[in-house]
Amino acid sequence: MIEEDYVVSVVIPAFKEVKTIRKVIRDLKSSSSYNMQIIVVDGYSNDGTEEIVKEEKAEFVTEPRVGYGRAIKTGIDHAKGDIVVIIDADDTYEACDINKLVQPLLKDESDVCLASRLGGTLLPGAMPSMNLFGNRMFTSMYNAIYGQNVTDTQTGFRALTKKTIECLDLYSDGMGLSTVFLTEAAKRGFRITEFPTIYRPRNDHSKSKLNRLKAGWEILRILLLGQA
Ligand SMILES: Nc1nc2c(ncn2[C@@H]2O[C@H](COP(=O)(O)OP(=O)(O)O)[C@@H](O)[C@H]2O)c(=O)[nH]1
Ligand SMILES: [Mg+2]
């Protein structure tokens, strides 16, 4: 199979997620029959992630520049599929739901599809109450300003067509990139849909890289000013 035949490219930003990366890759592979390119964009974790990714026959890319958004953009640069799926490496999302993300795009019913945690199920301990509050507030603001009707702007599990991505100005290198995808897509009239998913807590010893204050300030600037 030649590379140009890829249907779906999955970009997985990863920083010190050695405990969960194998499961995420396996869940993706076992729940989809697409010709899938899996790209792990690692921020010099140096924790064995590289070996596992190679064992699982996924692509390993090192991105020394810091930032969730930066890692995703580097992954997108390597993506050869018509559809790009983005998912965390921490096994908090239901990777098995990949078909529900991809189908609406393949059927040309949607350009951007979100796996919504707030419209679905938050398992106990999965999302701190401050994050939930912030997400609800930013999502309401987004819907009001950009004329949309989504329930979870901050989800890390989403799919976009490559054609859509090529039209967007992805100007954030940080956690704000999740919001930039949506403001940019709405401004350009792309169709944004979602489906409910389940969100799990991180495994015992791993920590979120989210800096709530920094991310919150960035998201506010993106929503109100269109800049990070
Ligand atoms: N390569 C890379 N990955 C990152 C960076 N920051 C976060 N990530 C990864 O991006 C995903 C989202 O970050 P996470 O800490 O889970 O944020 P949360 O889901 O908001 O709690 C995870 O898979 C992280 O390992 C970074 O600076 N570089
Ligand atoms: Mg996460």
C-alpha cells in the first residue's frame, strides 16, 4: 500500500505518556478498518515512548518545541490522510470511538467533528470542577459569538478534513489551538458537528500538562480578539 492511500491520519501529541501510549495506539488500530497513519509527536519525553511507538509500528516524530498546539501542527505537517484525527496520549478518551468521528466526514455531512465529553459522560474524577466550569463558560461564549451549538469546545479528541485544515490559520502553539480550530472553522463557514463520548480520569501517577490560568487567558483572547 502506498502512502498516498491513507484515509485517516491520527496525530497523538505526547509528553511523558509512556504508561498509556501503547493502549491508545492499539485501541485505535483495533477499532478501525481504515488505512490509518498513526503519528506520535513526542516532546523529548525520553521515557521509553519512542521504543513503544516503534514496536507498535506507528510513526514517531520528535518535536522539541514546547506546546500542545505546536506538537499537533507538527503532526499535521506529517499527515498524509484525507482526514486528520487528534487524540491525547493519556488514554482518557475513548479511542474506540474513532469511527464515530470519521464517518460524518467521510459521508460529507461534516467538516469538523468533536467527541463531546460534556455532552456525553464524565467519569468520576475525570475533569476537575474548575476545568468543567471554564469549559462551560468558554463553550457558551463560543456558541454565542460564532453562532454554533456545540457542548465541548475543549475536547482533545476531534477530526477535521485535510481540506478544512488547509484553510485555517492555526495561530496558537498552546492549549488554545483546540479553540482556534473552532473559531477559524466557524468564521469560514465549515460544518461543525459532535457526538457524545466518555471521558476517563488519567492513570494514577500521570499528570495533566494543562496550565489552567495560562490556557484560560489564551482561550479568552482567541474568542474575543482572534489572537493567542
Ligand atoms: N509533544 C508534546 N505533547 C504535549 C505537550 N503538552 C501536552 N502534550 C500532550 O498533549 C496531550 C494533552 O495534554 P494533557 O496534559 O492531557 O492536557 P489535558 O487533557 O487538558 O489534561 C497529552 O497527550 C500530552 O502528553 C507538549 O508540550 N509537547
Ligand atoms: Mg489529556
